[in-house]
Amino acid sequence: MIILKDWNFWLSLLFIINFISLPSDPFLGAFWFWHLFLGVVGIVWLGSLIIHKKRT
């Protein structure tokens, strides 16, 4: 899969993992809004990357 070689994929995956780990760590919970924002950005970024790769 060509998408795995794209740095945008790995960066968006990092944002999504950051969002998933939010409830498990009390320290991260203090900054919940920032992590929620990064999670949404990661999901949108990954979705747009997949749509872009399907069009080309």
C-alpha cells in the first residue's frame, strides 16, 4: 500500500493514538480539550488523505 509510505498517514495516526490514549492517563486528562482537538484533526487528516489517494 502506497499510503503507508506517506508521512501524512503516520502523523495523522499519531494524532489519533494521542486521542485514544486520553482517558487512560490522568496527566493527559488535564489537557483534554487539546487532545480532543488533535484527535479530530487526525481523523479529518487521515480521511482527506484516503480520499486524495483514491482520486489519484
